[in-house]
Amino acid sequence: MKLKNGLIYGAFFLSLGGVITKLIGAVYRIPLTNLLGAKGIGIYQMVFPLYTILLTFSSTGVPSGISKLIAEGNNPEKILKSSIKLFAIIGFITSTLTIIFSKYIAVFQGDINARLAYIGIAPSVFLVSLISCFRGYFQGFSNMKPTAISQVLEQVVKLVVGLGLCYALKNNVLLASASATLAVTISELITLIYLIQKTKKSFNKREFVLAKTDISPIIKTVFPMTVATIIMPITRTVDSFLILNIVKSYSVNATEYYGLYSGAVESIVSLPVSFCYALAVTSIPIISKLIANGENHLKKIYQAVFYTLCLSALFSLVTCVFSKTAINILYSGLSSAHKEVAVKMLRLSSLSVLFLPIMQTLVACVNATGNYKVTILGGVLGAIVKIILSIILLKNPSINVFGAIISDIFCYLVACFVNLSYIIYSSIKLKVQNERNNHYRVRG
């Protein structure tokens, strides 16, 4: 296998883009948190669990499915045009419905003040649906550079526009929070323009325009992969409702604590997780191509899992040891009480830094083999465990929001167990089959 198609090479560029992206995001989150305060960042963060569900469908399932189809040898131009045709419609409908029902979503979630934030971010769902099609096109050739560059561009635009708008509206917390979500939409628009221009240079425009479209392969591949990846974000959305409504019954700081958990802590945790996630994304086209060529893919799966384990273990240890330093440096604008809570949350979340990347890589590898039922089963069982634990633990005032973090850890463990069990089973099955073939070959 050529270096440019290798796991490490592809993961390097995607990881580099991911690290830069998250660093910019962390830099952005610091002044944003200080400008909005705990209340404002809590409102800002309220839109992201639901937004993540919608985004997972278009930013995870779509590019992964498209890259898998292209890696298997399908016509890349045809796949790209078919995916754009399908997901532009889905994205537009989703964005429109989010705007229409923004008030009801915010009320149901527990704070009507989030309505404007939902309206500001809704159009980005449509834009990301298109962005993901173009990213999947390049990833199908194991070319991770356009994805990495577009991610960095997205964050830079969001930082500049977001902080500018928030500073101008800092005296009105509601408008400032909504302007921060509007900045997300603007950043996606600029990113889409970049990818369109990049794609035009990669193939003949006439061939692209005349290529016949067929959405059936897209539906058969993308939708099962999306179901497998969307379960966790749905669970996190349910979690946001549980946190705000259960904790609010005995604490007046429910929104503030949720803001610290999903804003300050998660922004730090997401940095090492996104670095490791590059291995998951890069694994899909490589493993898919090996399977399509009739080659042994299990060695590549174990390689991807091993690399992920090494990285996640290191990042988990660093997160735990330097949690207090990170919170004090990054979020100096928080009160002493909020800092203390955030430090404890981050230390506990270091276990998520260990297990979440492993789960992501396992799910990606199993999806690449086409066994979507396994990843869906792992996600469903993990989600059930998480929701049950969240309900039980959040009701305990002494555990409070920490119950959500504990349930996260067990959720990832269950999903890891299911997917890893399948991979081990596949290895044993392949070994037995090879031994049987060798036996018949010797007897023959």
C-alpha cells in the first residue's frame, strides 16, 4: 500500500487539522465564556445536543458512507452528484423545521431563551449537509487534506465573526448567545464555497454534469452508517433534557452546571478525542478497499484500534493530571466556585477521553465491513445504559451533574464491548476457515 493511502499518513493530516481546529475552538471558547458568562454559555450550549444529532447525520454518516462507496470502486462523480441531490433536500427540510419549531424545542428543553440561538444555527444544518458530501468525496481517495483545511477555515471564520458579534452585543446576553450560533452558520457558508472550488479542480466539469444519478447505493450505505453514529448524539440530547429538568428540581444552578459540563469541560475533552477520531475516519476507506479487493482487513483493524488505545491512554492521563491547570488558565473569568466544579468534572471526564476514541474507531472499523447491525446494537445498548444511569444518578443531589459524566463512561464501555466482541469473533472465524482450507488443501 502506498504511503499516501496509509492509515498513518491520512490520519496525520486529519489529526493535524483536528488539533488546529480544536485549539482554535478552545481559544474561541475562552473569551466566549468570559463574554457570555455561565448563564449565556449555558443558553449557547443548549442548542448543541439537538444540533449535534442533526449534524451527525450530515457530518459523520454522509462522508463516511460516501468515502466507503468510492473506496469500493464506484464512480466518484456519480456518487458525489447523487449524494448532493439527496442531502440538499434533507438538509433544507431539517433546517426549515428547526426554525419553525425553535420555540417549542426551547420550551421543552427547559429554557425559552434558547429560541433565538436555535434560529441562528438552523441554516447551518443545510450547509453542512452539502459540505459533508464534498468531504466524503475526497476521503474516498484517502485524501484528508481538503477536509482538514476546511475544518480549520470553518473555525477561523467562526472565531472572528462570533467574537465580533458577541462583543458588540455583550450587554444583551440573549442576543449575544444567538449571534454566537449565527456565526456558526456563516462559517459553514464560507467552508462550502471553499470545497466547491476545490472539487471543481479535481474532475472534469462536463463529466460531472452529465453523470446519471442513482441514490440507491447512497441510501443502502449512508443511512445504516448514520443510524449507528447518530445514536450517541440522540442520547446526549436526551441527557441535556434530563440534566436541566431533574437538577433544576433541587438546584437553581442547573443551567450554569450544564454550561460548565457541556461548554468548558467538553471543549477540553473534545481536543484529544478529535485527534484520535482521525484514525477512525481514515480507517473506513482503507478497510473498505481491502475488503473490496478480497484482502485480509482484520490486521488493519487491529492496527487502528492499537494506535487509538495508545493515544487515548496518554491523553486521558494528561487530562486527569493537568485538569486544574487547564481550567485555571483557560477559564480565568469563571468564579472560584465554578472553577472548582469544572476541575472535578474534567478529572472524571478523563475516563471518557480513554474510552470514547476507542469506541469511535471500533464503530468505524465495523461499519467499514458493512456489518451495521453490530454497531447499531452496541449504540442502542450503550444508550439504554446511559439513560438509565443518568436518571438514577442525576436525582441524587450529592452527585448532581456528575451523574451525566459517569453514565457517559459506562455508555462507551458497553459500546466498546459489543463492537470488539464482533471483531474478535470475526478473527476466530477467519482463523478457523483458513485452517479448514489448509486442511483440505493438504488432503487434496
